[in-house]
Amino acid sequence: MPAIEINFDGIIGPSHNYAGLSLGNLASAGNSGSPSFPRQAALEGIAKMRANIALGLTQGIFLPHRRPDTAWLSALGTSMADAEPHIRAAAFSASAMWAANAATVSPAADTLDGKCHLTVANLVTMPHRSHEWPQTLAQLRTAFASDRFSVHDPVPAPFGDEGAANHMRLCESHDAPGVEVFVYGRSGGTFPARQHPEASKAVARKHRLDPGRTLLVQQSAEAIEAGAFHNDVVAVANERVLFAHEQAFADKSAFFAELSRLIPSIEIIEVPASQISLTDAIQSYLFNAQLVTLPDGAGMALIVPTETQATPAVWQWLETLLAGNGPIRRVMPVDVRQSMANGGGPACLRLRVVADPADIDARFLVDGPKLDRIAAIIEQHWPERITPDDLRNADLIAQVEQSWLTLVDHLQLSRELCV
Ligand code: SUG
């Protein structure tokens, strides 16, 4: 079977809460302290996966991480009972749900050794995300254990790497050689740039990419200041289509010229700031969409958060897009509001891997019936609601631990993940 694109969604974990942990992520700051609804959040994520399967797409999963992260707390010389509130919240965060930050993936068609390479993201910029990588790496090594894959350790600190959220791939078709674009930021404003250029360069080298087909592109400082803490908040690519905001990149002319030279058939759909401001783009998360190729030559679909419907300039623009004769033939809103309130839209929740599904550990692939069984566990075990005070509640912590174990056991992954 040829390599196809598989979307691996992070199942939203039972400890999902709003702790305001991400400076520069406006939704995270704005909803800090609000009650969260983990059960609803996880079911929204399952519904998104079901809708993608209904489109004929192949779907995978990553598991939530074990929370609280007692190993991390103990490395800091503390525990859930004794930790200061910001450390307690960081140890309890369900942030691994945003699988776009799990790793950077270079499909076999792009690499010199013909293997699909994955580098787990170190996420060192934000404390609550900096301890994700060991559990993510355990899952990557299990899911992609075949010799068709090469799974790499994280890039060392201090070079921040946030994975696929700052990486785009353009190609004629998923299984053909592509051009890989690494987008980095430069700090200097109020908000941190999370992707360091040295991290991007290291990943490109380790993935054995052709330097002639690898681009290192700077994110615009104004996008970071407006709240685009990752490139995937202002741009998304699929095959030969790049969909981006006018203010996404520091030097778009040079970038677009290089892309056109390397991929002559490229189609760049650029949204002018005069039609959609950066503020509206970031509030609605228009670009944090899944741009997917539909089976049977039906063109591409843009899976957008329902918040796009609530932003008139954005929705009007999407209607005009559909009325034209472009490559995007369908726009599909999905309700992932619980994740969105922490700054994670449809694209944040998934990691794209181009590979033959037969080479992947089947425990990480899902179909409708398997999702039904996972949803039943979520319905029965995930907490309904969490408020900031609950993070000190031993009963809630025990419930979160038990929920996780039940899911991991059900998927027969305890041996690999209970370390
Ligand atoms: O890293 N939010 C995540 C959102 C990640 C979105 N991912 C992509 N754009 N690919 C972050 O900022 C908030 C957690 C809190 O505040 O409780 C958080 O971590």
C-alpha cells in the first residue's frame, strides 16, 4: 500500500483544566481559573475523529499522559500535596492532548535513508509542557517501532522545539517527495518565541532531509505579539496548497518565491489583513484548521473550529472561498470548544504522519467501533468538571489516575506506558 496521511489525535485527558499556564496564548490567559469539563472535552475530540473517519480518512490516536506527573514533581523535590499552586498545575496539565506539539515528522519520501523520521518535541519553553516528552517518546517508540521509522530523542535545551506546529510540508501528493518548511521565531516582544532556529536546523539534519528542499522561515514578530504562539495559528499547508495569513511570515516574498521555484504548481491562498485582521484570525482560529485531501479526487476539505462561524469577517471570507473554484471544496466546522478555550484548535489536536498504516502498531489506529469503546470509558470515568481548587483534592487526583489506567489497560498498552 502506498504511504497515506494518517492523523493521530491526542485523546483529551481526564485532568483537562484551565490554569493560565501559557504566556502568549491569549485563550489560555483569558480562561485561567474557569471551570473545565474534561468529559465533554474528550467527547468533543472523539466526535472530531468520528467526523474525519466519515470523510474516508485514516485516524490514529495518542494517549493522554499519566497525571499528575509524580516523577517530575519528585525531581523537583515536591509532591501534589506540598507543591506551590503553579507547580501543582504544571504537573497536572493535560497539555499532551495537543498532538501537533508531540513531534516533527518527515515522511520517507523526503529523507535520504528512505525512512520516516520523527523527533519528539522538547517543549522546553513552557514548564508545564517541558515534562511531556518522555511519555510522548514512549508512545512514539511503541507506535512506530517498525524499521520503516526512525524515532529520535529531543533536541537538547535550551533550543526550544514545539514540533509539527512549526513545520509544514508541501508536495504534489502525500507519497511524493516534498519541500519541508521549518518556521522559527525570534523573541524580543512581550511574548516568547517558542521555536528556536537551532532546534529546527537540528531536526532537519537528524531527519536527513535534502538541504535543497528544506526551508527555514521566520515567523513575523507581529504574529507572535498578536497571540500566534505557533505558526499553525496563522498558516496551514496540505499537498500543493499553502493557506496563510498575510502577516504570518517575516519575509513572505522571499519565502513564496522559493516555494514557487521548488514547487511550480504551488497554490498560495493568502488572506489579506484588510479582509481578516490578525486579531480575528487568532480569535476564530481560522488557520488552525485541518486541511485534508478527500478520497476519490473530491478535492480538499478545511476542518475549522465552530468559532469561525461566530466571527462574521471570517465566515464571510470562507463562503467566498467556497463560491470560487479553488482547491478547497468543503468547509467543515467542528466543536472543540473545551480545547479551544486553552488555545488548541482542530489542527493542534492532531499529528500528521505519512506512512503505510500496516507499518504502525494497530493499538494506535482507530475505527468507529473502537472509538465507541473509548467514548464509553470516557463517559464512565472522566471527571465532569474541574475548578482550580480541585487540584488539591485527593479524590479528584485518584479519579484522574484511575481513569488513565482504565484507558491504558483497555488499549492493552499498560506494559509500554506504565513505567
Ligand atoms: O502550548 N495550551 C497549549 C495550546 C497548544 C496549541 N497547539 C498548537 N498550536 N499546535 C500551549 O499553549 C494551556 C494550558 C493551560 O493554561 O492550562 C496550553 O498549554
